Amino acid sequence: MPINSKKKIQGIYYPPGDKSISHRSLILTGQAVGKSEITNLLEGEDVINTLLVMRELGARITKKNGKYIVFGIPPGALFQPKKQLDFGNSGTGIRLLAGLISSNNIKATLKGDKSLSKRPMRRVTDHLKRIGASIELKKNSFPPIKIKGVGDAIPLNYDIKIPSAQIKSAIMLSALNTNGIVKIKEFKSTRDHTENMLKAMGYNIKVKENSKYRFIEMKNDKDLKPIKLNVPGDPSSAAFFITAACLKPGSKLVVKNMLFNKTRIGFIKTLKKMGGNIQILNKKKVNNEILADLKINQKTHLKSTILKPEDVPLQVDEIPILSIAASYAKGTSVFRGLKELTVKESNRLELIHQNLKNMGVKSEIKEFDLYIHGDTDLKKGGAKIIHHHDHRIVMSFYIANLICEKSNKIDDKSSVKTSYPSFFKHITHHTH
Ligand code: S3P
């Protein structure tokens, strides 16, 4: 059932399993000898592709009564795949597995759909070539990635210049089968789930942070122990509901069991700064990750905000939905330093701007900064949304119907299945 400006957000909401943690849980339990159990795994297409690839590489993965059972194989023992490895739409899947494969003595071709085939891979493969892997890319930049891995990878020091958890995690996964100490310096604003899960599985990893950087040291002298994991709710999926609840008058929403890792909740801080009434309850730590419940009780209209470039990685996937919040907030919001958004599942910076303009919101792009001139009037809407099959653009502009006089038209919403198959069911359930 379509949503419109007369609706508000209500109820007790359980977000689906976190996508980043779901990918990592399959990859890391796939490298642990013994039986691991994963519940609340996100069954989106991206994660299922990672599951199928891990099976092809030797992990035994089955599902019984909603629980995934994984029997892994040790680092260095990946099977020679018999076919090309297809990651569909998933940048996380292809980049992380490129790392894992690079330090195994196998040959593999990693490919994806039309959107993934246009995304930059050198940011990962330039690092991986240094350990001794032979890697070829289409036009020296894009998937398919052809890898001939090495069984005796060289332990190195890395200095990562782009804030990206995918780059860092690819290197970390290559380190699982590297003898000696691997050291990584990166920006501390990237998500740290690979580090947290390795610690929970008893691996030898040290992590330190200062005000700007994170320093990671890994040594492969301790096995990965099997684990029992209940994947926490995905804040990046919950962001659509939380944002909607903050901006629609009269909304009241309780969010249960959501991942509350500090690298993932930048958007909560932003919404609070904009005047969102969000209470954090029942914080707890499980398997080295923080979880919490949230209570949103909409009271006042949101006001504009300014995001600095260093704040962007902490909410990199939430900028599309925050742009909807900014449109309905009083004053001009500025999101600075959005260069990374131009190389996501689509050029999100451009698509946000185009779609906002088409639905009647004034916005401008200056270099990589996005200016949104918001107000608390309903927008005209009725726009044909240009989404290039980007799941987060589709979901953001579907939510935008809550602040439009006339509903927007979105042809082919199927991309939502990559990260959030139950999105439309949940939104119907929670709008009244
Ligand atoms: C992810 C890292 C981020 C994020 C993506 C998931 C991960 O990408 O945008 O949705 O699970 O590591 P970058 O590493 O490119 O910033």
C-alpha cells in the first residue's frame, strides 16, 4: 500500500540483520574450523551472494529452523572454485572476498552486475598486489577481477588514504593467511566490525585509536574459533524508519535490538542535532558489538544542519535518507565532502540532487558539497524518480512520499531486495 503525506510512523520495529555484519559472519565463520551458528542473518541478495561464494570456496553452510550452520575451513585452505564468483550488486562482497582470495593459492574471477561492473576496484587491488597476488581488472579499474592468489603472502605495513571499511577489511582478510605481523593505519571513522568479530573469535589482533586514525596489528598465530552469533539489527536499514519518525508529526516508534556501534550511528547524532527526539535505551555489549533500543517520539519540526567531511564516513550510507530529512527541515543544510557518494551503487550525490529538484526541493551541488534549502511545507512531489537500480535511492524517495502532496513514481523497486527484502512489508506495517 503506497504511503502519503497523511501517514505517520508507529509501532514496535525490529530492523533486519545488519548487512556488514552478515557478510563478515559468513566469511569469518567460513574460516573457522568447527561448527558456528548464525541467527538473524540478513537474507538480502548481497549477503546470499557472499554465502554462495563461501560455499564454492569450501565452507559448508546449511540452514535449519532459521539458523545458519557453518563448518569452515582454515585460512589458506580455500578450494579452487569451479566457476566464476558472482557478487551481484555487492561492493562489500567483491572487495572483501578479493582480499581473502589473494592470499590463497587459487585462481578466481570475481564479477558482478552492471552497477558493480562500474565501481572502482584499484583502491583494493593495488594493496593486494603488494603481497604477491597477480590481479587483472577490466580497463585496469573495474570488475571482473581476475586473481591468482599467493600461498606465501608477504606481511606488510599499510597506510590507507581513503576512509573505507571495505579496503581495510580486504587487507585484514588477506592477513588471515599471511605469516608475520600485518600492520594497518586507517581513518578511525570507518566501521570496525571485522576487528570486533576477529576479537570475538579469539584471533590475535590489536587495535588502537587516536583522534583521527586507527592502528591495527594482526598476527596469524591463533586459530579462529567457531562462534554463535545473533546478527544485530541494521542501523542503515532502520535509518529509513527512524528518519521518517523524526520528521512526521505525531510519529511514535520503538526500535528494538539495533546495532549501536559508534561508527554506524552518525545519522542518529545528526537527527538529534536537527531536533529529533530520540531516546537510547537498554544498551548492551554482545560479541564485542554494542546494541540498543531506541524510542522516537516526534514533537517538533526538524531544523537544518551542517555535516563536515570527517563526519561523512560515520553516516555514508544514510546521506540519501538524511537529504529527505533536510528537505523538510527549516533552513539550509550543507553536507560537505560527499566524494565517496559518487562511487556507490550509483552516483548518489547526483541522483539525490536530481530527484530532490524534480520533487520540488531546492538543492545545489558545489564540487562535492550538497546544499539543501529546506522548509516545513509539503513538497509538490509527483516526480519520476531516477534511481539507476540503487536500493538506497529507491527507499529514500519512497519515504519522501510522506512529505509530498502528490506521490512520486518509482518504476521497478526490485533493487531493494539487495539490502532489505522486507522494506515494503515493514513500511506498510508501521505507517498509519
Ligand atoms: C561497508 C563499507 C562502506 C559502506 C558499505 C558497507 C562494509 O563502504 O558504504 O555499504 O560493510 O564494509 P566503503 O568501505 O566503500 O566506505
